[in-house]
Amino acid sequence: DQQVKQNSPSLSVQEGRISILNCDYTNSMFDYFLWYKKYPAEGPTFLISISSIKDKNEDGRFTVFLNKSAKHLSLHIVPSQPGDSAVYFCAASAGVEGAQKLVFGQGTRLTINP
Amino acid sequence: NAGVTQTPKFRVLKTGQSMTLLCAQDMNHEYMYWYRQDPGMGLRLIHYSVGEGTTAKGEVPDGYNVSRLKKQNFLLGLESAAPSQTSVYFCASGPSGRVYNEQFFGPGTRLTVL
């Protein structure tokens, strides 16, 4: 039972355009959502997060949108750059106390074409 | 600061052999985690620890044991390796005392069980 789903295994975008990565979740108890970026042979690195009390969080070229009623979040990258080519994971956690037990999606491989 | 380091980077085991994966962090984080990543499945939480001397089960704990004897180290043990444990293992750490926080990941250990 996949509680966090990224239905697009891959996405190809032209340099300078917008990249939109999508994520759906089923557990209504999730109240914190994160995006991680992963290059080959490296560990995931934190990119941006959003709590369930917000619907948007922006950090430079990266914006995460949360639609709680649809149980959907998306990551927008504008403008896309070649260095953005990586695998992107969305993750979710429930509860504010103690360790953050993250549930990850399957990942989306983003390729930025020059 | 080295951040989160993992030893070894690669390992090949035969079915039934045992081994220990070592994770070390120098950020004075209270929380530490072990995940495994399999193709098409994202990262799944194996075990985690909220402090020195404590451990708890995650989503997929069977076949693994962990110990947190020192705050900076978190060990993952496989007592009798099985081919189903072929995976990439990631360790992560995170601070306590905040409502929400991201996790910092190590570079991973690629384990193959023949």
C-alpha cells in the first residue's frame, strides 16, 4: 500500500523552462511534506518543505504547492537548469513529536535538456 | 564537518553471512535513521533512534538489528543475509527540539547478497 506516490517515473524539460513534479498521498494524517534531490552515487539532499498549514512555500527557483483537499503536492522549478537533472523524491511525515518517520515516493527522474 | 558518513561503500555477501554497516554523524543530532532503497520503491525506513541507547522499528525491520551505543554512531546489522536484502542502504540524522526538521543523508552503502 503506497501512501506516497509519484506517478511519473521520468520527466524531460528544456533548459530555461518550468519543471513541474507531482506527488500524491493517501494518508490524511500526514502534516509535513518534503522534497529531496538525489544525484547518482550520492545520498538524497533536502530541497524544500511545507507544512500542512500552508499551501505554498518558495525558496529561490523552487516552489512547493500543497492541495490538501486533493492530497496532492507539486514542486515547480523555474527556470530549469542542467544541474537540476537528478532524481526527485517527495516524502511525508505525520505528527510533530519525536523523530520524523518519513514515507517516500518512488522518485521522478528529471532530465534538463540544453 | 563531514556530515553523515557510511562504511563501507560497497559490499558483496553470500547468503547466510553476517555484516554490520556503520553510520557516523558529526552534527550532534539526536535522531538517526536507516533506510533502504530498492528500484521503483523509493526509500523505506528500517529502524530509527531518538537518542543514545534507544532504537525503534520502522516500516521494514525484519532481518535487521540496530544499536546506538554512542550518540554519533548508528549501526545496522544483518545476522544472516538473504538475497532479498540486496539494496542500497542510507543512513540519515536529524536534530531534535524543533517542530519540523529535515534529515541529512549519508552517501549510501550498496550491498549485494548472492
